Amino acid sequence: MTKNNFSKIYDMHIIEIYRFFFLRISDREKSEELASETFFKFWENNKNKPDDYIKNNRAFLYKIARNLLVDHFRKNNSQKQNISLETFDQSTNLPHSLIDNSFRETFELEEKQNQIRQALSKINELYADIIVYYFIEGLDSKEIAWILDKKENNVRVLVHRALEALKKEISAGLDK
């Protein structure tokens, strides 16, 4: 892989890989460190191979990132943390609100986003990963299947189950 091609891949995917880590561990510095390590491992695995050796660079990056996240949780024996809305918006450069929304609509949107983030931290780790991959990062079933070493049909079922688990957790949170 040429350095020029690596730079293009880095520029295209660094924000989403960082966001993947931050959604799960809510630590800005550690998320940056793990994102850097993801790209380092990607480079080490591909530096002596042709540019077109890997068919789906994005999926390969997420596979590395997922393995690093699992290692991080094992090493630190840590649980997923709740993410405050303010920290999430500032750290990921995501829009805090839509420009044309009234204050009430903006508040309701932020409340829903906060409920989803809290519910994500409480559901099965695999389901949370799938929700992030599919709905937030926009990966398709084929890419997720490759990342998780599962069949594409199995991933479709897991997406459905993950969504049901998330809905159930959100409902349970509303009932409190």
C-alpha cells in the first residue's frame, strides 16, 4: 500500500473510527489513542501489499477497531459508560441541533438522543456494536458480517434483535 493511498483512507475514515470508540467508552483521549492504533495496525498489515489487496478498507478498519475495543474492555475490566450529551456533541463535532428547530423541538430531540445513548450502554455489547455499525455508521449487512465473522443472513437477524433490545431498553427507561 502506498503512503498516499493510506492517507486517503485515513482522511476518509478517521472521524467515524474515532466516533465508534467514543460512543462506547466516552473518553476523548482513549478514543483518540485507539483510533490511532487502529490505523497503525491497518498500515502494518498492508504496507507491503498492493493498494487493491483489501476489497473493503472500511470493514477491515472496523474489524481492527472492534478487536481493540474488546481488548480495551478486557484489559481495563471496565463497563461501558453513559455519555453526557454535552461531551458527545463537543467531542465528535456532531451538530448539537438543527438550525430551524424551535427550542422545544431541539430539547425533545436532545432528550431522545440521550435516551438512545443510555439504552445503548445497557444492552448486549454485540447488539450495541451492531446498532452503531448499521444505524450510525451506515455499514451494510455484508460489511458487518465480515467484521463479526458471521453470515450476512445472521447479521440481518441480529440487526432486528438489536433494534428490539434497544426499543425494550428505551421503554424500560421511560417507565422509570
